[in-house]
Amino acid sequence: MKSSDNLNPLSPSHSKKKSEPIIKNPYFSLLMVSLIWGINFSVVKHGIMIIGPLSFSIIRFAVSSLVMIVLLWRMEGNPFISKKDLWYFVFLGALGFGVYQPLWSYGLRLTLASHSAILLSISPIVVVLIAFFKKEESIEWYNFLGIGIGFLGVTFLISQGNQTSSSPNILFGDILTLFAAICWGLYSYFGKYMLRKYSPLKTSCWSIIFGTLIMFPVSYVEIKDLNISDLTLTVHLSMGYAIFLSALLAYIIWMNGIKKIGASRTSAFQYVTQIFGVIGAWLFFKEPFGYRFLIGMVLVTLGVWLSQKKPRPLLNVNDSLVNE
């Protein structure tokens, strides 16, 4: 007699096994994600300036959810998850999409695209701190130094936003983006537990679905006043990039990276994203780079790198003899 779990369509054992990953080299694919997300700051800013941050986010992820569930069904056969994991995916959806996306998109509307790119790059520091407090990883003195330097860089960046005359709301946008970075760091860390049971595609799919549901009540206030005439060609192009490249392809590769090389190493690509983000902000919006901005960017990059730095393994005596 078969167990009830095998008869349950929500059981992970019911799904068909498919080969992983989508792109074989996780480091190369994560570099591509950094490029996609770096340019995404400027591309999405064009869209949210026209139809609003909440309207843009809910449309983007509602469409992404539909496309991803179809893609999941075609690639893996069974798109369902176990009933006991539903609430965990609600938690992931809230962190990575339901809370993160409104904070990030609204912050992006208020602040500079270059600020948004740099502030989001501190999310690896959140991952390191959680792993330390949960006693999963030891932290050396240079890791603590990196955490301090990273937040010092954030302080320089936010202080520049406070002094920027072009928009009095840049400081508020920076603060919203900072909270968004914390949410993304939490999502990257806690998402690894579901990746032990499910594929990156399935993990991303259900996180987006629940995140979209959580996002809807907040977004409804803005989207109910949206007119079809507001959906210009610029909005369509911005939305297409955000859905098919930034949301679908990039999120799947990101979760695959966490599964293959771990949350800490994957999160480190956030500071590569900031470089592409700054370049994109200059190309699309001609954003100025003041000395505080440059100091903040250098400090954040150095801080994230030091916080991720691991001690070299001790060389085995036998290995050294072999090499000789």
C-alpha cells in the first residue's frame, strides 16, 4: 500500500526529476544577473516615474507569477509544493517581494538610481550577521571591520542625499532602500532552506506568487486609479525588461547560485551589481557623482568584500610535499 504522502499532489516526491542547473557555471551566470539587475535600476525607474512604484510592482509580479507557474509546469511536471511548507513560502514571499518590492520601488522613485544600486549591495552583510548570530559561521576581525566600513559608506551616501538640492526626498528614498536591502538579505539567507527540497525555479516561483498576493492590498490604492493611456511604450519596454530578464531569468539564476555556492558567496555579487547600477544611472539619467557619493561607493564595496572574506585553509603538509 502506498503512503499518503506519495498520493498527495503537493508532495515534493510527486514531482519529476529534471537536470540542474539552467546555466552550468554559477559564477558566470551570477555575473550576468549582476549586469541585468544593475541596468534594471535605471530601466525600472523610467517605468515607475510614469505609472507609480506600487502599480509597476504589482503588474510586474502578477505577470511574472503567471509566466513562471506555466514554465514550472512545463519544465518540472508538477508545480506544487508540500502543504507543510506553505507558510514558509509565505514568509519568503513577504521578505523577497511583498515587503521588499514596495520598499525598493518607492525608494527608487524618490532617490537616485545610483544610490539605490549601492545601498542594495549591503545585503550580503545582513547574511553574514545572521549566520554569525546563529553560530553557523565564525567571523574574523576583518569581517567585523568590513561590516563597520560598509555601514560607514552607507552613512556617507545617505548624508549626500540629505544635501542634494535636486530633490528633498532623496534622503527618505535612501532610507526606504536601506530597509529593502535588509529584506533582500533575509530572503537570500532563509531561502536556502527551501532550496534543499525544491529547485531554484520552484522556490522562486512560489515566493513570487505569495509575495504578489501580499503586495496586492497595498498596491490596490494606487493601481485603481491607473489609466490604460498611462501604459506608454516606455512603460511596456520597462515592464518587459523587469518581468522577463530581471524577475524571471535573474531570480531563478540567483536562487540556483544560493543552492550551488551558498548564500554568502551569492550575495557577494550584490556589490558587482552596484557597479553596473552606477554605470547605468550615468548613462540613462546623467546622475552626478559627488565626492561623498564616490567615498560611499568605495567604502560600501570595500566593506562588503571584507565582510565576505574567508580565511585561507591551512596547507596540508602532505599536499606541500606532493607539490614539491
